[in-house]
Amino acid sequence: MSAKAPTVYDVAEHAGVSIATVSRVLRRPADVREATRERVLASVRALGYVPSASARGLAARRTGVVGLFFPDFDAMRETTSFVPDRSGTVPVVRDHASDDDGAAGSDLLYFDEVLRGAEIEAWRNGFVLLVGVGRGADSHTIVSDIAGRVDGLAVLAGSVPDEMLEHIARRIPVVLIAGPRRDDDFDHVSVDNRAGMRALVEHVFAAREADGMLYIRGSIETPDDIERYEGFQDAIAAHPIETRPGVSVVSAEFSRDRARDVATSLVSSGHIPDAIVCANDQMALGVLDALQAHGIAVPGRVLVAGFDGIDAGRHSVPRLTTVRQPMEDLGRAAVHVLSGRLGDPSQPPVTLRLPVSVLVRESTAP
Amino acid sequence: MSAKAPTVYDVAEHAGVSIATVSRVLRRPADVREATRERVLASVRALGYVPSASARGLAARRTGVVGLFFPDFDAMRETTSFVPDRSGTVPVVRDHASDDDGAAGSDLLYFDEVLRGAEIEAWRNGFVLLVGVGRGADSHTIVSDIAGRVDGLAVLAGSVPDEMLEHIARRIPVVLIAGPRRDDDFDHVSVDNRAGMRALVEHVFAAREADGMLYIRGSIETPDDIERYEGFQDAIAAHPIETRPGVSVVSAEFSRDRARDVATSLVSSGHIPDAIVCANDQMALGVLDALQAHGIAVPGRVLVAGFDGIDAGRHSVPRLTTVRQPMEDLGRAAVHVLSGRLGDPSQPPVTLRLPVSVLVRESTAP
DNA sequence: GAAAAGGATGTATGCGCATACAGTGGGGTC
DNA sequence: GACCCCACTGTATGCGCATACATCCTTTTC
């Protein structure tokens, strides 16, 4: 706010020492005699000195910041200019209950949890966290805006073009979150989608002799969907498919609406399976929507299960059995790995698989 | 990752131009002839050049980063070292429903929403967001860690000692979130607690001729509690207290447990009011706990209302009438104001009061 | 009590970039 | 054809700090 922010030079002059001593007081206090140190600190307070991270970063060749990059967490969001509303009135809104977890509620998102974990681990390792959200901005901007400011970057897999990742990785370590390892040299942290889905499907089989089971896939190209589908196949293999002629698979693009449609046409056709397992919770909720609309009992007539552990699944009726991903741990792991690599850049690429757990709730009650 | 990150000098040499031209290509492309520009960009790609934000910040005297500082959002949190669990087993957990929104669920927190709003607005204004969470670290560290890295800082009121705020404010603009204006020169953004509570209490009176009303305060010293209490008094004044001999006030420290105790002893005493309005949702939920434990109908016998609009209130039975704070807007407003001040440092201190809204749900149904 | 060994502090330099200012050259003007 | 103007590019400098190295002063050693 003042005309000009004080620098080390100002502090040095005020305290009657050299700038080297000022710098030492701040960086390695033990190297300075106590009397001198106190004098310098007094000047720091008197002048309101705050060291410039830019200058420090330049000189020290490290910023002390790690970045977390996510794709747009809500593309629908208004990105209109923020215009403060100063009217003094208080609207009274009648908030009707609604199964559809739409506009009314804002449940905890994937993003928020990962972020929280990342922040915690960054702090524990002496870093500060920089948050970047991609919004279709041309990727070039992303590089300049984030990569140049941090010592390391955690990126949600699939949110940044490979070529750009390579570019960034030439300068700083990059950790991919939630993607599978490919033929790259990045560090990876992800959850065990395959084992999780396998365990989920096995739970469903254990809950009921589900002769007819429908598995609803998400977006087929995505790593998550592929891995979960493999887990599904693992479980099916354990229960020879020949004895389960009713097993079938469709895709609903990870969309609640799409899954609702799928389930609706299923009901119309009359071929209702004994269990429906979905590659994510949103689709499972869509299935619940459709079944309840047609008066088909869950879990009475059909068992339903999802994957992710989103909040909405805790509040649906019936509550949704799912596979809970340790999202916060994902964030922590990502920064943990980053921190490790910054400490030892030569270590071989790391791949961390975090365990998931099946949350059994009423939607698959025997 | 490479031995040494390329700099402008490397790019300049590779492209056969001067560093000034390289810098221009990146900062003001229009000032460079297209042929030259393309050549430089090709070199940038070829070398994997990423500009150093530290150097840029030093030279340009601005970082392009705004900070958001919060106090520890969960002091209980494990801050143990993160140890990845590599076991391949998938635990199957039976997740029982429970009214107490305790360990099981992680609902969207105040923090997450404000953060999200801040990120959005930062992006819209060409800034990147730096997140800092205070954890009892000595405040000196905070200054160095955050203030030196950003062009402006948004701080949750009360999370940083005044003296430190003054210190920081000598270097960069500071915006206080959610606190009332005091005799300071900071910019402020907050919600209209007073008008919100007044509207809430008036709604309750409108819903029922509540002769006996209990108002449960939070932590009496906090600005939020004080403002809400004033709002309560406003509403009471409109309904002359002499005609409402049953109006009384107690405090429960914003704690669910404390409020539960208060309500329990109320029931024991037999003096059950017609309506209970709490200074936050947590306490209202505690009241619901106690009343339901004693079989007292809500809203049949007693109306209950809270303040904040937390997620748990959307899932309680009955659903809780409350005052919803626009947390995301708070974050947006904070960065909006910061951005404005960075554009015109001389403008007088800004105070933004964001409107709240009463969410009417079943806990106050007539 | 003199010299060696530390301990404390100062001096000088470079980190990588933006930018004011100084060229440099090509096209237009009369 | 000489001159001016404008568009483009290069040169030189400083941003604020960390740190290697030099210097000076205080102990310690014998």
C-alpha cells in the first residue's frame, strides 16, 4: 500500500548492517549473533519488511510452491462478471426436497477433497500450494501461468495434453493423479479401480444369486472406466459366465440422465436384471431414479451399486452401496511423491496405487 | 528434470534473436513481426522453455498471484506423515446410516466453497490463486510464506493477528472475509448476518404465533454471533417483547453437543418453547437430536431454525430451515475487491455486504 | 602473549526477465 | 534522389535476494 515496499537494502541500512546479514537473519538465524539478529528483526518490524518471493525464488532457484492442476470442475458455471448485490432485502426461499441433487445443493466434489489433501501434505513438506483450474484456455497459457511458478506440479490425468506435459516435465517434476501408468516417465498416483470394482461385484454376487446382472460402463475410452471394467470381468470370471447367461453390459457415459434412460428402457422392455452395477455413482443414482419412478423395489427386486463414494450416495433412498475412493489421500499422495522427487530427482518413476474400500449400504441389502 | 532449465538467453540464441525479442514474443506478440515470432515460438517448443515466474515477477514488480488464507479448517485432522498403503486388499465396510454427521461423511465445508469462488474470480481477472492454511504456525512464517508471493491477500477475519495484518498491508492490499468492519482501513466482504437473522426470526413468527421462543447464541464474542443477535433483537422489537413473555436467550458456543444438552435440560424442566432459533445450524441440529430423542415433534410441537446453510441441514429429518450464506460469492467478492484495489490503490476502503437468503424447509412448517 | 582457529559480518556477483532507450532498415514523400 | 517516419529489433540495466568468498574480530591454544 505504501509508495514502495521496503527491501533488504532498506532493512540493512536501518539496522546498520549489510544486506547479507539481513538475509541471514531471515534464512539462517543461527549464523548471526543474537544482538545483531534482534536489531535486524526490530528493523524488519519497524519498516514492515516482507521479503519478495520472486527475488528469493530467482536467487535460490526454487520457489517453495507446488501446483495442483485440475480441469474445469464445473463447465456449466457462470463465468459472468461478479457484480455485488447491495440490496438490503433478504429473499425467503421455499426449498423443497428433491431427489435430484441439482442446483439446490453443492456437495463435496472430487476436486475439493483432493485439494484438501494436497494442501495438507504441501504444508507438511514446507511448500505452499498453488491452485490452477483449466477452463479451455489455450494450453500455452497454462504453461506460463502455472509451470513457471512452481517447483513441481500435480495434474489430474487427462486434463492436459501429453505434449504439454512433456514440455513442462523438462523443467519441473510432474505427478499424474488418477490416471494409469502408460509408457511415460511421470510419477503416478491412482486408486485401485480394478480391485475395487472386482470386490464390489463380488459383494453383489454374495448378497444375492444375481443371475441377471447389468453392468453400466462410463465413457469407454477413459482409463478409469477401462480399469473398472477389467475389475468387473475379473469378478465375472470368478463366477463362470456360462452359469450367468443374464450378464450384460451397456454404456451410459458416466451420466445420470443417460443411465436413467437406460434403466427406463430396460423396464419398458420387461427384461429387468437382478442387479445393476454402475461404473460410477452418478449413473447408479440415475438408475435409482428410473426404478423408483416405475415402482421397482431396490433392493427388493433389484440390487444397485455405484463407484466413487460421492456424497449424494449417502443421502439417496435407499442409500447407495459404492466403492469409496480416498480422494484426500490422492491429493496427499501426489504431493508426497512430488516432494520425494524434488528431494531426489534421480529416483525411478513412482507409481502409487491407493487402496479403495467397498461401502455397503441399503441398495444392495440381501 | 533436465540438468538445467532453458532461459530466454537459450531461446534467443537458438532463434538467432535477442532476449528482448523473446520476451516480447511472450508478453506482447503483436510487437513482433510474424516471421520472427514463429521462429521464436519454434525455439521455445524445441527447447522446452518455460519462463520463470520468479524472474518475471522480480522484473515486472508483480506476481500475478492472489492469496487466500484460512485458519486450520480441521484442527483435529491427522497431520501424521503420509504413508502410502500398498496392500492389495479391498476392505468391505458396512456403512450404517447415522444422523450424526460425524466421521463417516465429509460435507462441503465453508472453506471449500469460498475457495472455489475465489479461484473462479481470480481466473477471470487473470490471476492465479495461492492457498494458505494456518495451522498455529508462528505467524512470522505466514508472512514470509504467503505475503511475499502474492499481489494481494484475502484473509478470513480473525485468522491472523491484527498486528500482522498491518504489517502485510504495508506491502500488499488485504481483504478481510466475513468479519465486520472495525476501525481499520482494510477492504471487507461479509454477509448480512443481521438482516438474515431478522428475516429468519420474522419468518418463524409468521409461521406460528410463537409465544415462547428460545434463541440460542453461539460464542458471544464473535462478530458473527453479535450481528446475528442484533438481527434477532430487531425482529423481537418488531414483535413487542411485552407480548412475548416467553422469549429467552442462552448460549451454546456454536456447538452441536452443547445445544443438545441445552435442549435436553429444557425438556426435563418441562418449559418447552414454541420455537427455537439457533445462531448456527450445528446447534439447531443438536436441538433436533434432543427433541427427537424425547419424542417431541418438530415442527409439530416446536419449530426449529438454524443459520449457515450447511449441507447436513438438507439431510436432517425434518430438513432444517436456515439462512444460507453465499459462501462462493464471498470468495468471488473477496478477489473481486482485491482485483479492484490492485487496479486503483487509491480508492477508499470498500465494504461489501453480501445478501443472504432464508431457506424455508420442514423444520418450521406451520 | 603471540599465533592459529573460529565466528561474525561485509563485498561482489548472478539468478532470468521486462523494458527504456538506442539503433537499423525499408517504404513513402515531394 | 534525399529525407523522414515508422516498424521492428538489439543493448543495457535493474528488479531483490542468496551466497561464495574475503575480511575482520574474538577466542583458544601452548
